Amino acid sequence: MKNILIYGASGHAKMIIDIIHKKNNYIIKGFIDSYKRKNEMISGYKILGNLEQLSSIIEALNIEGIVIAVGDNFTRQSAYYKIREIAPQLQFVSIIHPNAVIANDVIIEEGTVIMANAVINANAKVGKLTILNTASSLGHDSKMADFSSLASGVTIAGNVQIGFCSAICLGALVIQQITIGDNTVVGAGSLVLKSIGNLKQAFGSPINTVKGRAVDSKYLG
């Protein structure tokens, strides 16, 4: 089994650790985190250092892969590029809960995290470093672009396009043949009946408010 690190020591990381324990397919050697104290213990694993120490940690512990355990899409994207620059040899491993239901022809790219009871239907495509959280579903022929995410309880119908670094928040519903633009956030509990452009924050059931946002703006929830 490969030795891996987890970048980020938040609650999202704890869920990822649980999945790895259930599948027993990687050896977790510890955390990389730039905001918590070195040697602090999280869920039984030590924070080994920050990104400045990443190269030496990789060499000392024979690290082959890493998981980015960061829920915010923009922050996860930034971490990915920093890590790739420091350690281009590292594999960004995908973590998939054993209770997830995934059609046989689904394409899942590197670094994706798929939580318990998530469903991905036929001919869907999931880009790199995406997240499908607990009990979310992605419909047939739908596509999630890189660094996008579905929060818990989100339902995406068939033939939906979710743009780069976009987030669909808790319990939102998106009907068939909708396009969500890049860097766009759909608020919790929203019902999406029309396509939404780039750099928007949209909310309502059905959507009744659409505002502009920056790529690093915080989510609506």
C-alpha cells in the first residue's frame, strides 16, 4: 500500500480518514497543514509540518501520494497548484467511500473525494479534485468540471454541466439540461430551473436572486 499525506486537518479530513480506514487501501503517514501547530494530533495522526517542509517529509517517509482535504473549492485549487509545483512526482489520490454507488462507465479524475451514499449515474464525468459529499447525486451524462463540488444532499439531474470551481451547496436541486458557469455558487436549498453564468452567486427556490462574486468569495452555505 502507498504511503500518503493528507493536506488540511479540518472536519473534512476526518471524514476522509474514515473512508481510508474502511477501504484500507492507503497508509496515512500524517498531515500537512499551514494553520495548525506541528506535532498536534488530529484523529490519531500527527501534523508533520507545512508546505515549506513538504519535500523533506516526502523523502523521509517515502510518500507517494497526497489527498487535499479542503472543502472550499478555490482554496483546494490553490493548494493543488502549490503542491504540484513543490512535488510534481506526487500522486493526487482519489478517495471513494465503499457505500458510494457509481455506474461502470463513469470517468473519475485524480484527487476526487466521494463520500458515503453518493450516487454517480451512467456516462457522467467527474473532473479532478472534485468533491461529492454525503448523499449527493450526479445524474446521467452530467459533468463536473475540475475543482467543483456538490454538498451533502444535492441532487443533479441528467445532462447538467457544472463549471470549473463551482459549488452547489446543501440540499440544492438542479433540473435536467442546465449549465452552471465557472466559479459560481448555488446557495443551500435552492431550486435551479434555468442556467446560470460565470462568477455568480444564486439562491432561492426557485432561484430568484443572482449576484456577482469574486473567485475567492466565501460560499452562501
